Amino acid sequence: MSAPVAAGAALTPWWIAYPQVWELERKELAAAGATWTPLAFDHVAAGRSDGVAAPSRGLMVSWPHPAPQPGDPDRLELSVHYPAQFPWWPPTVLLREPLAGLHRHRDPIMGTLCLLGGEQEWLPSTTLAALLTTQLPLLLAAGRTSGADPATLALETGAEPVWTRLMPARGGLLADSGCLPPAGVPGGLAALAVIGALPPVHALVQLLDGDGELLAASDLYAGLESVQIPWVRLTDLPPGRLIAADLWRRGWAQLAATVPTATYLPRLQALLVLVPSEAGDRRAWEEYLLLTLRAAARTGERPAAGDPPPPGQLPLFPVTELWPADPNAAETADTAPTEQASARARLRVTVHRSHAIGRDDLAARLPGNTGQQLSGATVTVVGVGAVGGPIALELARAGVGIIHLVDGDRHEAATGSRQIPAVADAGEYKALAVARRILEHNPHVELTCGFRHLGRDDGQELPRLTGSDLVVDAAANPTVSRFLAAHLRRTGTPLLIASATAGGWGGAIVAQPAAGGGCWECAQLHRAERTLPWPPAEDGAWLTPVGCSEATFVGGAFDLGEVALQAVRTGLAILTAPADTVRRSPYGDVQVLSLRGRRGPQQPRWQSRRLTVHPDCALHALR
């Protein structure tokens, strides 16, 4: 198959670039008993072959039903959309009219059929007819049954929660999976906190019943200002596509018998509904949907952009308008919500889906049970700059439950090429800025910060250091490394010393305790004698900031990150080692990274060595 010839910057239509592909498509469709016509919006005369119009964007295909059930048509009317890069990417097949009982593997909004587990399963040599012949029967069987036979299960590629049957807006609701009301409670009040404005993101903090009694709560974001809105549990949703306005009416109709009228009427522009759904392993579950709306001015004129919301409405939720059927129709406070809804011409409801942020949810994609093993671990990171900052962030994302950050520096905006903090954090303590970034990724982490350099802290940090399950030294300061290596050896606390070299040419990770018995001082003596490999460095890659006598070196995050990520791997292996063993690095006592060789840049090359006792080491002589 030859590549298409581009006309200027435009891609040559595939049926012109690959006329043999279009010819094969037509022949196999005809052989399968299908009939087709170009879609109505196609007006392309170019590319005709034997008097048959080219597909341009797609075809309307009448396909013989492979397994009709009672009430099904004999033929399925399919809308097929070819991508501009066909046949390298698969066509999209839509079944506009739903089939009774087909609740899975068909998008209820667009009608798109899930014929493949992903575009990676598509082969350019496959035709539309071959795709429909092999996959459509499997899809119909999987979509209409629970899926017991292997062929059907092979098509079960993932859960289809309720929000896929709606058209959710940007943003969403953050909810801990454990923050669910007891079974049988029909509704009440929910406390939501604002997390983000653009797009709107809220977090579920508390659930109350109709009498104001606490049902469930989440510790996440509990300290933020929150507002109460009604919530209701809906148990009898219709199959197929869902309409947001219908969910709103159903919710308010049920809520009227659950929460006192005086409680819910002032909050009429926001409603939280709890609906039955599927969890990732296809077990029964419930998920939240946040519904919001707003009434337009009574004059019938559309409110101007930026106008404040009407009195009594919550400015917490950016929502769409609810337009009156009669601009002069009067509304009173004692009018039921369902009566108000029916009196309006259009009920515009915005839907925000929920996002699970429980500890187990955030750890679900980690290998094995790493997240559970690390939830009680304590790690101290000394120095949270170009190497230590990414180490702390990745440890938190891996599920480490308690992290202490020690760094007395303030963030310089010009170091953004390799630092975790943002430009807006200029002048802030690095430890605090990194802590904020960590909480944005894993709000379950218990974080503490030390804002003084080690050695200037009056000894306050030492108890935290010795009480940690792991200490990571990324301060790039030999004095700090010597202090930590000497003191942590007494308590047996594992220590990783991670550093990079000038220019970002390499780095090293030294683990204590060492399997070879050596210590940090031993490593320096071996290095001086060149009996231990050490990473290359660029001699002229040093900078001395204005007003500071302590030089720093040149290097970007794309290079220094190699050291940080390997330090995280090593640390996780130490933390998850069996408790009855000495926790040592499985990657060796000394790991050395070289990013440059004699001929210039090279792929990352790691070397590993045992760290043995040096005969001239004063610390071993004293011991």
C-alpha cells in the first residue's frame, strides 16, 4: 500500500489515494448483501469509480441483521463515518435507532457501536464488511446478555457508568467512594465544597438525611467552605439515553416527600442525584450526578454575560438558563418545583459527572497492592528541588501515606525548567509549594513541612528523620549527606542519597544500609581512588546566582528526572520489602547514571555496584 500524495498541506482523500481499497470496500459490502449510499451531507463528485459516488465522509449502509430477535428489523440501518486517514484508522459505525435490550456497547446519545476494544485492534487490511461480519454478532450478544460465553466476554472491554448515557459538561464532582448513604435512605442534604472554578469542580464533604442527621462524611476538603444542596436517590432509571431535564423532574418530584419544603425551595438551582451504575469490575454500584440550572429574567430577555445571579440563588454553580413559557407569568414561593418546571418552555439542566477519589480509587492503577502497602509508610525528603521535588511527588502518587518535606529555600521562578513549583509560587517556600502540588494529585497524603535547612533547625528534624521508614537526601550537599549517613546508621533507618551532575550529564544513588557493608564516607574514598564508577559532568556548567556565593549547576528536568524516577523505584522497593528482612536496595548499593559518553549524548546507562568497607574509613575505624 503506497502512502497518499498530499496536495499542499491537505491530505489526499483516501478513496483517491487508495483506489484499490475503495474498490475492495464496495465488492465486500455487495458480497455480504449490504446496500449503501453516500451520507446526505456528502457532495463530492471527485473519486467516482464505475459510476458509484465515493464515500467522502461516510456511507449509509443497510446491513443484514446477523441475529434478529422478535421485534427486530431484518436489516440494520448503519451510519458509517470514515476518518480522513482511512484505512490506517477504523471507521466509526453508528446505529441510530436503538434495539430493544441492547444496553451495552452502543452509545445511547450518538448511537456509536463499540465494535473494537480500541483503535489499536484495527488492521489497515480490514474492510468495513469484514469488521461488521466478525464483530457485529459479538456486540449484539454482549450488549443484550450478561456475557457468559468466552466470545462475549472478550468484547466486555469496560464498565459503562450512567454518565455515558448523558452529555456531561466540563468539570465534575469529586466523591470518595466510601461517602455513600445507607441503603434505603431516599434523600436529604449534601454539603459541597468548591475546588475549582474553570471548569467548575466541587467535592462532596457530607451527606445528611431529611432530618439533618449525618449519614456519611469525607475527610477530604472538610476544611473548605461548603454549601448545602438537596440530594435524592433515584432507583428506577429508564434504559438507554437519559435526558438531564427528566432526571431533574424525577429528582424534585421524589425530594418533595423527603426533605421539608422550606429546606429545599431556596436551593432550587442545584440538585445532587444518586443513581444505580456499574463499578469497574461490573459489580453493582451507585454514582453521583450534580444537576444545575438557573432561571432567566422574568422579562423574557436573556441575561447579559457576567450579570450576577438573581437574589436567593447560589453563586456556587455556573449553570445554564431556565426560560419561562410566558414572560409575564407569575411564580410564587409555594409553587411546587415540578409545577414550575412544567410551566416553562425549556428546562436547561447541566450535568456534572462524579469522579471517584478515594484512596483505593487513586491506587487502583498501581501494580499489585502497592498502594495498600504504602498507605502507612512514612518518608522524609530532604531537599525538594530539581531532584527531590519529583521524588516527593512520585512517592505520593504511588500511595505513600505520610511525607515530610525539609527545605529552607524559597522558589525562584527562573528555575521553572526543572522545578515542581509554578511561576506563581515565586518567593514561596519550596517545601510548601511542592506540598500543594502533591495534594493536587493525592489529597490523602498526610504532609508536613520543615522550612529550615538541615543543620540550622536546632536539631528539631532529627526525631522525624529517625522515625521515618525511609529518608531521601536530595539536598545536593555533602554536609547533609554525611550527617544523615552517620545518624541514620545508628537506628537502621534506610537512606537514599540521590544527586545529579553538572549539565545534567548523569547522576548517582547511594543506598544505606549497603549490602556490601560500606557507608557514605566509604563511597567518597572509593570514588577518589576511582575504584567506584561515577557519572560524567560538564566542567563549565555552573552558575552562581546574584547575591549568593553557593554555585548551582545547569541541567533540565528531562535529564535530572532520570535520577529522580530511579530513586523512587528504589525507595518503593525498600518500603515494600518484607518486614522481617533488612530493607536494602535490590538495585545495588551504588547506582550510577551516564547520559553522555566519549562520543557525546547517549541513551541512559545505569551501572550498579556493591559498596564495600574502605580500609581508610574513619567511621568504620571508630565503630
